[in-house]
Amino acid sequence: MQAYIAIRGSINANENSDVPAAAWALFSRITRPVSDYRVNKTRWCVLRWPTPSMAQAAGMSTEAFENLYFDVCTMNYAKMARAMIPLERRMKRADRVRLVSPAPI
């Protein structure tokens, strides 16, 4: 194998919620060496695919969540970083910051 590619998207994000903590701890201890090797010593890529379960957790329709997910994935982050420079400078000069949001609907 030359690279590890994973595409993930669970049907039920809470599928393993009833697995006892001790069992998860044991699983983590046993699989940690393999996971560490894969992450630190191989080429890898993981893609999370948006699912109805993820949309439900976000309180959104599947279509709306997919649109949001792919908009975020394809956003021009370099352009956003440049646009944030004036705000970063202002925040660094401030000794206090007060965040205000609109009243809930």
C-alpha cells in the first residue's frame, strides 16, 4: 500500500454510545500503535462525507447541511485570512473585547 485513503460518513453518529468506557479505553490502547504509525509514518487522507446523521445533529435538512459543508470545504481560506488582518490588528490593540449578537428569534 502506498497511501491510506478513508471516506467516512456514519449513518448514526451515536452508534457506539452504549459501548462501555472501559471497552473504548482497551480498544484505544490496542489500536493506538497502528493508528500512530499510519498517521506519523505513511501518506494518508481522510474525507468526511456529509450524511443525514450529521445534518440532524446540526439541526438542518440534509440538503442545507450538504450545501453548507461543501461551501465550507471549498472556501477560499487564503483570501479570508488576508481579509482578517485588519481585525487581527485591532484585536491585538484592545485590552477588552465585547461580543454582541442579535436577539434570538
